[in-house]
Amino acid sequence: MPDLDQPPSLSSMNQGMILSDIEINDTISLLLPPSSFQTPPGPSQSYIIGGVEVVPPDLYCLEAKEERIKGTVMDAYSVLVPDEYGSLSKAGCVIISSLVPYFMHGLTSLGTTLKNIVSQITKKKLLASRLWAFPLSEGSPLHWVLGWVDWSTHKMGLFDSLGRAPNWAKQNLQDAAAGLEHWLKYGTYPELKSLKGRFKDWNISYHTPTKNHNQIDNWSCGLFVMMAMPGLLDLNFSCAKRSDLGLTKSSALKAIKKVKSV
């Protein structure tokens, strides 16, 4: 679980600097990682998974041949993975919304709070968990990376299907974990610069698929992150293979559609 530390100074983070409603994905009021395509119109039914609303057009990225994973799909799948792989939950591993880094940087829509972003995981469970993982996205074109902090070993890590481990991923991981930890303990939003040294003595490891299984295109990074999630149990990411991209799409689509639509 997170260590006890002295509360950093407070700020008006995400208050006054929050962006007005941005309809990047046209599905929920939270700001989500941008999409590289225009989704076609679809029926009005949707799936509510861990507080994330997934509408049929969002699922286009799992149905089309070469499309980047949308933020709504990534976060919905992140909620479903621990249920599918019960060993993750039993080992104290939680996968947290990709919106947390955006929130910490003041890039979510007006009225967004950490409480509604992480609503599917109780505060008690978060504080008791040994490992927090975050799907991380940034860049142009958008790139997905899986990051985690292990409170029990004071280690953090990044899985990048391209093997680049960009600087923004490490920074976003640290900001997300330190900011969320502070909010859970003190109920307030910290000034990020006051948390700069939170992980200064921690070791960081970098992981990527082997050469025969790594990403060789410009769109499948999100699928690799989804494939890597079960590997958080023992940090063995041999489960992320280029040859399983199609299987991952179909499995994710099936898992989401198993949820009762509204």
C-alpha cells in the first residue's frame, strides 16, 4: 500500500484551470485521449462499465481492421480485466483509469473529480493494493503505454510495445500515482511540483515484447497494453504478442458486449 508521508502543499489544481467541456469522444463529459478516426453513427444503446459509458461507435476500434483503441474502450476493458483474471485482484493489483494523469494536469472537463474517475474502486481497496497500474496515452499520433507503481517493493515500470519508453510516460505515471495517493490520504488535490521527489529513490524497469512479437505498425499500441495487463501479476509480459492482435480485439469486444446494455 502507499507509504505514509507528509502532506504536500495544496493548490487550486483543476480549479480555475480546468478546461470547459470538450467533446473529443462524444460519449462522456470527461476528457478522453484523442482518437485518430471519425466513428460512424450507431444505435443509441450503450454499456456502463465502471462508470464509463461505451456507446456502439466507440467499439468501431475493435471491429475495424487498423484503428487505435479509444480511451473509453481502454478504461472499460481495464475494469473488466481483474474480473477475468481473478489472480490480479487476489495479488493486490488494480488497474486505474487512463483519465487520472489528464486530471492531474488539469485537462479534464468542468466538474470532473477523482471520485467519479475512480468510482469503480473503493478508497479502501486502492490504499490496500500493492500495485497500481495506469494505461497512459499522449503524443501525436497518440501512443499507449502501460505504467505501474509497486508500493510493496518501491519499484515502478513501463511496458511499451515500441520499446521507446517516452519521457512523458514516466512523468505521467509519477504524477498520476503521487497525486492519487495524496487525494486518498488527505482528500485534497496537491500541487504537482510539491510531489516531485515522491519517487526519487525508486527503481524503474522497462519492458517490451521480444523482437518477433513487438509492434511494427502505427496503430496497435493500445491492444498491446490490453494484452500486457494480465502480465502485471509477475511482470512477465510474454502474453503480449503481435500474433494475438485479432484475438485481443475479439475478446475485448465480447467482454464489453457481455455487459447488459442500457
